[in-house]
Amino acid sequence: MKTLLLFITLTFSFYGSYAQQNTLISTMDFIEILNNNDQEAIHYYQNNWKLIRNMAIEKGYIHSYEILETPYTEEAPFHLILITTYTDKEQYDSREIHFQELIKEKGPLSLMNEKKPGEFRKTIFSKEMVRHWD
């Protein structure tokens, strides 16, 4: 009887936790660094993209972010994966308004060697509404 009760309790707790929806949503950008402009790209993402995301975390506009570096290959022609994660759909839906506010607050782009972003990086593709699993 104790075994049956334990089994039933564990079964319901498993299904209860499985049924809980993870609300995190991410956007992912896959970036190619052009013409060996690695230093320009690093400077750009450290002093613009990352800075704005830190501001967004402080204001509660995003949950988290990551910059991942990966080897460039013919099958995967990108060097960086930029991930911004939102706590829920409400945060995700407000992202454009919030980032415009933060961009204005931050001021002009910080660039190395006066190269514009299009000269040193290219977004190969983006994924929106990436849902997280528990």
C-alpha cells in the first residue's frame, strides 16, 4: 500500500511539473565577421550590443543575454551567436520599444577604426520566438 501511494504521489508530481510551461523566449542572431575584422566586431559587440543588454537587465527589460563564438564552416557560415532572452511574452513583445529607449539613452555607436557595422559584420539569419524547454 505504501508503495502504491508513493507511486501515485510521484506520478502526479511528475505530471504537475511537466505541465508547467517555461515562459522564457529568446531571439538568436547568427553573425558572420567580414574580412577578418575580428577586433572591430569584438569592440562593437562589447561596447554597444553588450552594454545595451546590461542596461536592459538593470531595467528589467530582458532576462539575460549571451554572446557565443563558434568556428566558421561552410555548413555553418557564422562566427557568433547572439542570444537575448526575455522572461515572458510581455517582455518579448515590448522589446522594440525598450531597445529604442536604451539606444537613445546610450548615445552614438562606439566604433573601432570608424568602420560601420555593415563593413565588419553580417547577420546570416535570425530566429525569433525561440521557446525554452524545462
